[in-house]
Amino acid sequence: MGMQILQYLRLLLVLYIHTGSPDPFPPGKIIDAVLCKNDPSQSYALYIPVKGNKEALPVIYFFDPHGDGALPLKKYRSLAEAYGFILIGSNNSKNGNDWPTTENIWRHLSEDTRARLKINSDRIYTGGFSGGAKVAGYVALQHKEVKGVLANGAGLPDGIPAGDFNFTFTAIAGKGDMNLTDLVAISKELDKSRTRHRLLLFDGKHEWAPEHCMDIAFAGLQFDAMQAAVIPKDGAFIQSYIVKSKKRLDSYQAASQFLAAVQECKVSISFLDGLTGQEAGWFKERSASIAKDPRYQKQRQAEDNLLIREQNTKAAYAQHFLQDEGAYWTKTIDDLQTKIKTNSSERSMDQRLLAYLSLAFYSISNHLIAGNDNGQARQFVEYYKIADPANSEAWYFSALLHARDNQPQAAENDLLKAFKLGFRDKARLAQQPEFQKLSSQLHTIH
């Protein structure tokens, strides 16, 4: 009898683990840090829609490049409400992690949330920005339970070609994003594959997409689920989207934005093909009609020429990185910043080039700092600060170099600027040897 009771208790434990008994997390509230039960050093931000988690809900796991799990939840909580999604943001995934570390983070994140929440196993998605977008793609490539990826500001992990994937792929980029050309290239490669995909663009730079753009991305996940017969076909939702898409399309054409008009058609075809043949056909015919317009062809050629010019300009920059040319870089940065303030047709390209320089100066500065080449590092950090004065990392680097030079007040001032601009990695700050040596003189780390 005792053995039977023991076996019964074990069965109850197995059922408990696999069916999941959701924790009483408050709905409608962003929880900044939920500690993973099997590894309290790992945590995630969580948002459950107001309706609660009484039934299994779709989920998007977000990855921020700086490990700020709550950031995308704050930006998109209204979309979570509109679509009934659980949003989860990793606090451990960030730029600089290797793939084994990423895999470990995903394992704990996935196991903990599945044990404590009611999640629809057919509707698990990943999303991320910049380096976080590559993490989202990596996870989907490694784990077949992921049905869709929202890649904001970057594409697939380096070295992974576009092909026939088991997940849908939504590429999202600002028109001034230095990675736009990469995402356009990935989209073109996916055109040759069987992967359901779309490219969404917004007026902006290398940043998390605004809500109105991410709204379309969320809608795409709904359409994907309908296509896969995971959820019922929702006629009202489909018609609502079609009305909005046609309105956007008309506004683009009225403003003679023919490239945007064709792009709108492509997105709607991706959403509707296979669901509503008549409406998908309408967008196909409209796209073909616009593509024949000489004004579209002129804009297409001009855009292609700009992209070629952009690539050539980046190649020219690469030659100057090898030399210490302060006058060249200050003039180049100043020219780009001046052009960005205009409404010229090249404005987006100039934004992308400036963002490219910011990333290049970051990478070079980081390399020089790691190699203790402080003089050269200081020079490139100054370029970094000029090119991207609102980037907290530039001021953190500057503070670190001041600390190496035993200049506590200058280090303190730059750390304060870094915090003001959004630096949040206090653990990194506290562990930095240069700041530890000056800890008694730096109020910022106390």
C-alpha cells in the first residue's frame, strides 16, 4: 500500500509539472524581475494582459541588447492587451554573450515560464532589437517550438543564410538604421524560399520600433496562426486590417511614395495569401500596376543607386579607420549631422551612415580599451561621443578611461551622463576594476 501511495504522489508531481500551476502574477502590471526558480541569478520581466492567464495564451519572448527586459514590455503593453499576448523580456540576454550562454539563458527562461504560466505551445514567438534580434533568430533556429521571429534592427545570426525555416520571419527597421541594407538583403533572399516573411519599415533610426509599426508585426503573428489553422479564421479582424492597409496604401500613392506603396502591398500579400484569395489578388494587381508606373521605376532606381553609394562610402570609411585622422572624422561627422537635419532624399542614407560610424567607433574603442591602448582609445571614444552623443556607452567608455588616468571627478561626471542617457548595468559598473580602485571617490557606484 505504501508503494502505491508513493507512486500516486509521483504521478501527481509529474502532472503538476507538465500541466503547469500558474503563479498568482498580477495581470495588467509589468513585473520587472521574476527570478527563475532553478537559477535565481537569471530573471525576466513579465506582462500578463488584464484578462489574466486563466487560459493558455500566446507569448512573445523579447531580447534587448542591454538586458533591459522590461523595456519592450513598456513599449508594447497596449499591443499585449489588444492581441491577448503574454510578453516576457529576458534580463540576462545582452550583447557580448556567446551562444552557449544564450542557450543556457533560453533553457532557464523557457522552463521557468512554462512551469509557472499557461502558455499556448502552438503560439510561442521570439523578438528582439539589434543584437537581441539575432538572439531571437538563434533561439528559433535551435528550437522548433518557436513559430515566429520579430527581428528589429538586425537579421539572423552571423553566417546563417536565409532559407526555408520552420518559423515566420518579420524584419523591422528604421529607414535610418545602419542595418537596413542587411535586412533588405535577407528579405530578398527569403523571397526565393518557402518561409513566410515580411519587411516593415518606419521613419526612425536604429531603435525599437514605434508602437504603430510593431502593431502590424503583431497582426502578422495573428495571420500566421490563422494560416496554420492554429486559431479560427477571424473575418472581422481580416477586414479591419484590409481597410487600414488600403488606407495606408492610398496615402502613400497620394504622397507619391511609390516604394512605400509597393512595400505595403507586399506585406498585405504576405498576410492574406491563402486566407482571402480575392483580397490578396487585389493587392497583387495593385502592386503590379504601381511597379509599371515610370515614377515608381525612377524612385526604385534612385534608391538602388543610393544603396550602392552607401556601401562604397562605408568601404571608404574603412580605409580611414586605420589612420589617426581627427580632422577627417570631425568633418565627416559634422557633415552627416548637418545633412540629417534637412529633408533631402539622402537623409535616410546619411542617418544610416552616421549610425554605422557610431557602431564602428564603439567596436574600435572597445577593442582598444580591452588592449589597454588608452591613448588611441581616448581618440576613438571622442569620435564616438561626437557621432552619437546620446549613447550611454560612449560616456561609460569615457568615464572608464578617466578612471584609468586617475581622474575621479571627470570619471564621475561622465558616469552621471551615462546614467542620464539610460545606462543601467550597475553590476558591470561595480565589477569594473578601474572603478573599484576609485570606489571611495565615486558616489555613482554607491
